Amino acid sequence: MLVAVAQIDIAFKEKQLNLDKCIGYLRLAARQGAKIVVFPECTLTGYNFSSFEEALSVAEEVPGESTQRLIEACRDHGISAVIGLLERSKDKVYNTTLLITSEGLLGKYRKTHLLCLGVDRFTSQGNELPVFETKLGKIGMLICYDQRFPEPARALALQGAQVILNPMNLPTGAEAYPNHLFQSRACENRVFIVAANRVGVENGVRFIGRSQIINIFGQVLAEGDNVAESLITAEIIPSQADQKHVINRPGEYEFDIVADRRPELYKVITKK
């Protein structure tokens, strides 16, 4: 299966302009044979908001106008997409990623781990780590800072996720993610990681690009540079992620990253 990452610059608060760019990349990815394309965090809105009111002004309900247009684009081009936006729900705003297929909106994920940065200062936490059954495989989603913690990726892997799709807005200073964290999460869970970061400068903050597609061994299959918009692609076989029991020499060198765990020793992890 060919997967794609759209490493793009994002126009702050210009939803229609960003949406038009996304549809152009959807079309390009489909022409290259990709089955799914992953876009950065907050693709439609930008990230560096200075107040809750400012964020609320561009947030929208899901499903909504942008969702419908993306559904139509995915249907027209026979492709799936993962794309970030600010979701308005009653009096709250969520940093949300949508999973859209040619058949419609399959699901959404609300960022569960929030830090003191950009719009995350004003959004509400999500409270679920769902895994979605798709024709492409079992898909989990995380957003940016979620990958700083080992537990979310492990929770998705234990639910059967084969591929973790990870929209990002990584600024200067966050190089640890492409240098170490993506590969570590992929290797320690034997899952594919597809991380889509943005480039460009927004309200004085520079973003570092370096989007990556990583296999279950922690090997980088494809990577964007740190400045340019680009579409990066790689072939993956999602079912490989089901092979948690590795046999190098039968009876002499084997390991199973699920069965060999010691959950009774990990109780401290869930204590505040």
C-alpha cells in the first residue's frame, strides 16, 4: 500500500486557502497511486493562536462545511485522508484530526495530551484512543505532543493498530521527534508510523518539516526536508505489524513485545 504525507505550509486562519491546497495534494497523491494521505496538525486553521476567542472564530463543528468538501474530494479521487482542524463542540474547542475515506467521515481523534504552546493552551483534552477498522488496515491516530509519551502509541498497538498516523506542528527545538521518537515508537510497538509535519513560519514560529514514514523496525522509509513543501510517499504492508512474536533462531533467539510484557510491574504509570 502506498501512503503519502503532504508536508505543507499553512496560511494562518485562511481555511478556504488551506482547504484548496489540501485538495490539490489529495489529487496529486491519488495520481501517484497513494491510498491515503496524511496532513499536518491544524491543517485548515494554523496553530499559533493567542486566545480562546481567536481560536473559536475559525473552529467548526464536525461534520461541517470543510468536512463535506473533503469527503467529496476523497470520493472524487478515490483516496483517504487524515487532516487536522479546530473542532467546535458547544462551548469547547478541540485540536482534532479527521479520518476521511471515499465513503465518508470514518472517525475523528481529539488530541489527548496538551502542552503550554499555541492553540493547545486554549483547547480541551480528548479522552479516547480509538483504533479504526478500514479497508487499508487498522488505523490509530495521535497528534504531535501525544508522541512524547510512550503510553498512547502502546495503547493503540495493544488494540491492534497496525499504522499510527501522526499529524504534527513541530517548531524549532522539537528535533527529538524526527531524530528519535518516531523511530522508537515504531520499533517498540512494531507498528508503522506516518508523521506529517508542516514547514514555514507562522506568527514568528518556524516549523521544521522532516515528515517521516517509518516501518515496524524503526527504519525511515521516506523523509521530507526541513524547509520545502513536498509530497513524500512509501510502500508499507500493514499486516506486518501483526507479527509481534519474532523468531530469529527457534528456541534460541525469540521475543514477543506483547506477551513478554510485565503489566503487574507498571502500575506506577497510572498513578498521578
